[in-house]
Amino acid sequence: MRVARFWARAEAENDGWSQGAWGASDASMDEARSLAEGMAQKWAAEASAAHDNHLREYEYERRAMPEPIVQDIHDQAGNRIAAVTINRYGARVLNTANLAFIDVDLEPQQREPGFLGKLFGKRPQASDGSQEAIDRLCDWVGQSEHHAARVYRTAAGLRYLLVSPAMQPTSDQTRDLMARLGADPLYARLCHAQRSFRARLSPKPWRLGIRGTPKLTFEKLDNASDEISTWLRNYEDASRNHAVCELIDEIGTTRPPDDE
């Protein structure tokens, strides 16, 4: 997973081609800085050799910004298997190493009007486009007795929790399955760049009527000003009683693995 306790950013230049990179470490800021410097130098040299200052293979990884950890989750052997982080607009996000989440957006014209107000009062109807998406998931689950999933309704569509099997966020198998199930392409790219599956745990601030969302960065949150600290407290208070999703179905045997 692309989460760590310490993050540092470095810039490097090679024959006029400049690149920036983040380095991550759970050990120390010095190690994070050293890794960042090495990566920036590598990218600058490759950009110079390719005469391309916007190497596409690195573009999204540079844009996927580091996030501060607010909770670590470890297995019995002490390995980090999940972490809760704060994203750029203040929401809490669950990052998992092998427990797959897949977000599926429905087309705007297919969403049920006034969905947020009906979140817990009405199940989605077949006419909203969700049934076709769930049918694709059922087809996948039916291929193996080891496949199982939970289906949640979100404000924008559906969220799947693939209880089994364990999956790798950067594998070709995961990429192909996400495409088959109609995952949001931007979500799929972010999971690959962050090397983890991601599930937002708290609402987007603007859905709570909170405006003036600060542009949060790792540095700002690591050394939060009084203004940002106050904003985060207000947001967390407002989001406390607002669910992000609702469980609507379970397909297959959905008991999580013992170490999850």
C-alpha cells in the first residue's frame, strides 16, 4: 500500500529536464527524503533521455498525493493490512492491501431522483441501471465457490466489497475484473497508483452543505493550522451521523477471511 508515516518531496534536474517525486517511509523523514531524491533523479534522467518532461507512465502516480494516516490496522503477524487516511478534501478513506473494493458509477440520468434523501428508505429499482451492474457481479461470483461479495448503494452508484478471494490492487487480474464489472476508470487508476483498494468512509463535504473546503495536502495536515484543525473538527462533527453507503445485497458466502 502506498501509505506511510513519513513523506518527503524532492525535485531533480537533468539537462534541463526537471522532475519531482515523493518518497515514503515508516522509519524516518530522512529515509523518506532520500527515497524522494533518488526517485526524482531517476525520473529526471529518464525524461532527459526520452526528451519528454511529462512521462505518461508516471503522470498519475505523481498526482496521487500522499495522505496522513489516522489509524493503522495490522494482522496477527504485525503486517499492515489496512489504514485509514485523510484525503485532499478532508474525508476519511479506508485503504486495504488485499480486500478489494470496487466503485461503480451509474449514469446521472439513471440515478433515482432525490437519492440522498431516500438512502435508507428505499432500495434501488431496476430502472436505475443498478440491476444490470449487479447481474455482472453475480456472474463473476457464480464462477467459483470461492467468490463472494457484498453490494452497497452509494450516492453515485454502487460499491462492491469482494470478500473473497484476496486480490492485489496492481495485478492484471484486478485490472481486468474492474473493467469487467464496470468500475469507475478514475477509481481504478487511483487504486493502482496508491497500490491499495480504497473506500471513502465519510461524506464529501459539499454533500453536507459545507463550503470553503481547504485544499489539504500532506504538509498542511502534518502541521495543521488552527484554521484547518477547526475545519476538520467541524466536518467530522457534521459527518458523524451521515452514512456513505447502505448494504443492499450479499452474494456468495461473505464471511471475511480470519485475518481481515
